[in-house]
Amino acid sequence: MIGLTLKQLRYFEALARHQHFGRAAEACAISQPALSLQIKELEGMFHAPLVERGARQVRLTPIGERLLEKSRQILLAVEELDDLVRASQGPLAGRLRLGIIPTVAPYFLPTIIAALSHRLPELDLELREAVTRSLISDLQEGNLDVAVVALPVSEPSLTEFSLFEEDFVLVRPAADTGKPVPNATTLQAMRLLLLEEGHCFRDQALSFCQFGESQPRQLMEGSSLSTLVQMVGAGMGVTLIPEMAVGFETRSAQVSVDRFPHPRPSRTIGMIWRRSNPLSDQLMQIGAIIRAVGQRSAESD
Amino acid sequence: MIGLTLKQLRYFEALARHQHFGRAAEACAISQPALSLQIKELEGMFHAPLVERGARQVRLTPIGERLLEKSRQILLAVEELDDLVRASQGPLAGRLRLGIIPTVAPYFLPTIIAALSHRLPELDLELREAVTRSLISDLQEGNLDVAVVALPVSEPSLTEFSLFEEDFVLVRPAADTGKPVPNATTLQAMRLLLLEEGHCFRDQALSFCQFGESQPRQLMEGSSLSTLVQMVGAGMGVTLIPEMAVGFETRSAQVSVDRFPHPRPSRTIGMIWRRSNPLSDQLMQIGAIIRAVGQRSAESD
DNA sequence: TCCTATCATTAGCTCAGCTTATCACAATCT
DNA sequence: AGATTGTGATAAGCTGAGCTAATGATAGGA
């Protein structure tokens, strides 16, 4: 593919995104004819049309779709060269897009922000909260640099860096204070309040209770740990929460909090990023900083 | 990395390969100053030197090394666009670089060539014989399109396509004809002739005999199955060969050939290629053709 | 000390690729 | 139907990125 230019791929990607020559050209800060010509040039190289010019609609042809895929791959690799520049310029500085899952963010984010802005003042953190699935695809598409999630994620394209392990605790109505702590089996008989689909914490809790995938049961869903604890306080059932949430969520609620006997349910919190990211070394440094404050805050709980 | 061009990456890659401005320029079919300028342009983008201009020697700086890595990745993806063109132009045609391991090539290659040149006359096969390790790296560097090896190879970047399974048979001196066939354990007491390091067939044979990695023992090495069989004929020991080699290798030698009782040792022969190769669909077609003739020839043995 | 190999610099030219202006076409409205 | 509007293609002209050829600068080696 000699004669191909990155510019052409960028224009094509914009066209695919906007499905409109004029708007794509605007997004690329060029005139519409300039974009048309480059697309035509690309089509010449492929000896085939890449877009269907419909009446009021532009659509990619099948070959166009495949080119789009490859283009994104190439453009992502090129963007990573920017990170290579940053990596070669001493301590980490500039924008860092960090994603966190919702069952970690409220409790741990303040600690992370404080630590990083102290140790790496040049760093410009840009935060995003979403479930693991969505963070992973943002990472893979290059919309995110790094994410804090529960390990393992087992994506071969991502590097995992473990931060710390944390136990789950049982939250029951205040009236249950002092009653014996149920084990995984007896838990199955109680009404368990859980986060809605998509949260990894939901699956971890379910797996501790050894519920099968399919069997229907007494479940209720809440959209945040905070809601769940309030529901428990109102006597609607019991729930599990991660240890780091205890201080924040149970202070004002009428609930009783108990640790499980061994083997305790737990999760591993860690960082993930694209294996191909040239900032890998720097991200490990950041990981080390977060790990240090994470362990300190876990000890002080 | 706006302003970056593929041309610059190509020039840089050539410079890294030749370690010499003049020769790299020649390889790119441009003048030496043109190349110097583009390299300088690149260095401007990185705010750092990428090559050390030594007295009589050009060397990459550490940053240069990392850029080289990324460049190769990007350029490989760009080359794969060529394959996308081919994939979109009907039946597979043009150059196809096929690698085969030495313990398959002599016996199966004629069949493959005949079948493919009959079914895909437009195909221009370019063959290479090497051990698995080397074929894999050629695939990953884009120096090879597809390879026939023993599965599994378990490289996440490669797709595996299984062709057929094939048993190993025992080759003993003709004097042993009629003697009971040894099992894996009794084999350990005999002098086993094997291929030299690097051949996967050697490891498969060793693993059948359940030899540990380290334990020293009565072994001799030959550089081809043909040599091994001749050595067996001369009474120097026994060996295993794959079934497809029986007809070719044992016809003229004074040896006795026996199948093992169940569970028979065997290997799976298959094709591998870069997962990212746009010709994937076409390669599967080729795989289907080879599989068909492979099974037919296995049955007729 | 001079020579040779090697990369950098300079001057000048050419064409790829941009902009603006305009055309061609089809869908929708009146 | 005829007018209008939204859209991409085409045309003409300009500008600068990037090439070549010629020359300069520098460091090893004879």
C-alpha cells in the first residue's frame, strides 16, 4: 500500500464517523472537496468503492468497514507515539485519562487524587466512572489511558497491575446485631440485595453465595451501594459491601456490619492499561504510588 | 502525533536496519539529504535525538529503539491493507508466502502444491522450510503469510486452523522384525535417535516417552528423519517417525516399521497465520483445500 | 597532514494537496 | 411541474512540503 498516507486514514475515519462529507471535512478542519479527493484517492488504491453515496446518506461498503477497522488500529498505534514522547520526557506530566468502577470510585478516589496531585503535580487527571466492560472497551479504543477495576479481567491486550486485596462484609438490619453471622449456604435463604447487572461486584457477591446462574430467587437490585445500605436499614434484606465502603455508607444507617469467618469473600483491586501503551513504565510508577496509599488506608480502617 | 507521515516511519525503519544514512536512502530510492531531513523532522517531533551519529557508526538511542518497535507495528498493519485489497478482489491470487516445518515438508508439500495449483491457479506460492519457532517470528514480523506446523502453538496473535491428526510409528532395525512393540516405558531403555534441538517433532517424541527435561540418557541426534532412518538401518538404535514419512523414508532402508498400541502417540498438523491478516477468510479456504487432500492421502496410506 | 567516509546544509524546483467557486443531481416542497 | 435545498463531484489556481544536486563540516585512519 505505497502512496497511502495517514491523512487519508484520518479523513476516512472521520467520514465513517460522521457519515457525511461536509461535516467530516469540517471535523478535519479542511474543505469538503479536499476530503472528497482524498477519499477518491483511497478508493483508487483499493480498486473499489469504500462508501456508498446514497441520496441523503453515506454508508460504508463491506470493504470500507474492514478498512475502517484497520484504520482505527493504525491510528491508535500512531496516537500511542504521543505517549512515547511523554514517556521520554522525564516524570509523567500532562493529561491522564483514568477510569474507575463505581464500587471503588466514591471511597478511594479522594485518596488517589490527593496522593497523585501531591507526588505528580504536573499530572492532569481526567476521570471517568463506568462498569468494567465499558472501561475495557474505552481502553482498547484509546479513549482511556488506565483504569482501576477488580482483577482479573483476562484480556490479553491489557496489562494487569494488582494494587491490594479487600474483604467483603455483611450488612444486616440493626435488629440483627449480635445474631450469628451466616455462611455462604445460610445466606442463600435470606433476601439478598444486589447491584444491577453489569457491576462486577454483583457477580463477585453472587459467586460467593454459590448461586447458580439460572436459578431464580429472592433478589432485589439497587443502583449503588449507598442505596443498598439504605434498603437494608429499612429492613428489606441483607447485602454485602466491600470493606472500603463501610465507613462511608454505614455511618448514618440503622444497620449492623459483620465480617465473615474464613474463608472470607474478597476482591483484588488493580490497574489495567493497554499492553502496547508506551507509558507502561510510568503507569507502574503511578500504580506503586496508589498501592502505597491504598495499603495505608486499608490498615487505618 | 500530528504531522507524522508513514514515509518518515519507512525511512526511519530503513535507517535502523542499515545503520547508515547513505545506504538507507538508497534502499528507499531517495537521496541521502532527503532521508536526513525526514529523520531530523521526526526528531523534532520527539524533542529528542533518535539516532546517535557516531564517527563511523549510526546507533539508535533508547527512544529510537522504542520508536522502531512501534514503527514496525504500524508499517505491518499498513502492509496488511494490501492483503485487504486482494481479499476484496475475488478468489485468492498473487503471492502467498507459505512456511512449513521440516518434518512435514518433504512428504506433504508435493500434495499441497498440486492441490493448490489446481484449485487456485492464480496463486503464486513462495515456500520456506524452517522450524516452528522461526516460522512464528516470520509470521509476526510480516515476512510470511501462513505456515503449516504442529498444533498447538498457543500464540494469541495467531489463528490456528487444524488440518488433520497423524500417528507416530516405531522404526527398528530389520533384525527386530516381529519382536513385541515396546510401550513408552520400555522405550526408555532403548537408544532413541532424535532430531536435533528446535524441531517440534523431537519434543513430541520425547514427551511420549515421558522423559524428564534434565535427565541425561542414551540419545543420538540426526538432522533429518531420513538420516535417522538410515541410522536405524545401520543398527544404531530406534526412532519414531510420523506416519506420512513411512512410505518415503523406509522404502529403501533395512528397517522394521510398527504401529504402537493405544494410546498411540500422534500430532495435529495445522495452519497458522496472523489473526489480524485480512486474508483470513481466504486462508481458511486454502486450509479447507489442504485438509481435503490431507485426509484423502492419509486414508490411502 | 592529508585523505576519505559520512552526515548536515543550502538553493532551487516540482507537484501533491489545499481553497474557492461552480456544477450536477436527486429529494422534497409549493 | 417547477423551484428549492442539501449533497457530493469537478475545475482552476496557489502554496509549501519534500525532492535533488551541489557543497560544507567533521572525525578517523593512512
